[in-house]
Amino acid sequence: MSQDTRARSSRGRPGKYFDPVTLARIKNLTLLARHVVEGLMAGLHRSALHGLSVEFSEHRPYTPGDELRNIDWKLFARQDRYYVKEYEAETNLRAFIFLDASASMGYGSGDVTKLEYGSYIAASLAYLMLLQRDMVGLVTMTGAGLRILPPRSHPNHLRTIIAELEGLKAEGKTDIRGALEEVAGTLRRRGLFIVISDFIDDPEAMARGFKHLQHRRNDIMAFHVADREELEFPFRKVTLFRDLEDGREVTTDPRSIRREYRAAVEAHLKKMKALCRAHAADYDLFTTDQPLHRCLVRYLARRGSS
């Protein structure tokens, strides 16, 4: 069965299609995002877009596919380069999706790694926001630093986002606080920051990053991605454990440390929830075996209340 046939056959059965095991079989990320969103929207009553204005926003370089009527010909006459005029009428929202691509995100006990699941979330949210004519950008956080795709509202922007996601590899360590502060410092007005990460980072450092966003009156959403084994620690035999970020290894009987491990995980989760609550950030924990549409429902609920 081809990818397109398989995707079409899953329509009308969103419960099955949203199963991460099923999603893992679909290699085309654009196809995946489109059908996840369309499957979800088919069960919802979509409201008309509202609150649009026609105020000029900014210029950006022309890219193939842009409408010629949006070219600023006066600016072309002065600079001999094509620029497109963007208006606030093209968007309800300016959003950045931050995706953690550190080495720890490469872990996966099943068919889907945390990075793959995070990429599914990012692609689906980007598709949905562009469908709503919102402006969406992508920030990938890797050990080599940040890659920033500025927010755009043109449908062709999805191709750029998807290409970036498909080229990601989980490696190195990331600095979530630094990434948030660097991007927030470039913005002229408030926006939405969606952070997708396993949040294996210093909570106090992340708190300072969230505080910086809150001070600038940005909206914050934190999608905490975890593998079921990380939370439950089901191992029973003597096992070699390796830290994916610093390479340290330890061989131990997991039964001897299970209680202490679970207590540490629970304490970390409580810190993350408290951190987000203190800085008016929406927080949700997702395991990679959960249906993907829950992330989208959460986003739509947040948008509906804003």
C-alpha cells in the first residue's frame, strides 16, 4: 500500500491514524502533518477568521511562489531587488516553535523517538497555524547552536519548515534559556512561544528564560515530551545505562534504584509544572505512545481562550 493510499484509508478513523505507531510508518512529514490536522479539524466546528487588520508589517525578500501583486515596485526601483510587502491582515498571530534536538531527544523505546514525536508536533502545529493564516517560525535547538526560520504566513513556508525538521539529528546539549532569550530579544511585539522538549535541563535556568518571556508579555506553551520507559523505569535485569549527552555509562541492577529514580523523576516533573505555573505558561506532558491530536486540541483550546 502506498503512503497516499494508506493515509486516505485512515480518514474517518482518527483514533487509529493518530496512533504514534501508525504515524511512524509515514515518512513524508508534510503528508503526515496535513492529514493529522485535517483529521482533527473534521471533528470540530471551524470558526471564521476574525480580528484581521490591514496595517503594513514589514518587507521580506521575494521567494518563488509569492504573489507578484505583493512586490514593492518602488523599493525595487531604488534597490534593484525584489521585496514583498507583508501586512498584519495576513496573520492573527506571530508564533515561534522551539524544538529541542539535543542528544537525549534521540531516545525511543518503541517505534518513535522523542525527536520524531516532537517533529510531528512541530509540523502539525505549523501546518495548522499556516492554515489559520498565522505567522509561524521554527527554532531548532541543537548542540551546534540555533537555527532560526523567521515567522512567515505564506503557505510555501511549510516546505521550508518541513525540510528543516527532516534534516534534524539528535546531538549534543542545548541551552533552552539562552535560545528563548536570544529570539525574544529580536521581537518588536509580543507573540506565542511553543517549546517542545524533554526538558532535561536545569529548571532554574529555564525559569529565568520563561521569566524573560513573561516580562515581555509573550504567551508560552511547554510541550514536555517523554518516553514511557523514562517515566516508569520498567527494567528488571542488570542493565548498561548510557547518558546520551555526556557518554557516561553505568551498569546496575535497576530494581535497586527504581524507587529513587522514580522519586527523582517525579520531583523534576513537579518543578517543571511549578515553573510553568509561576510564569503563566501552559504545560502538558506527552509520552511518545500518546495520540498526537492531544497536542493540537491543547493548542486550539489555548487559541480559543486568547
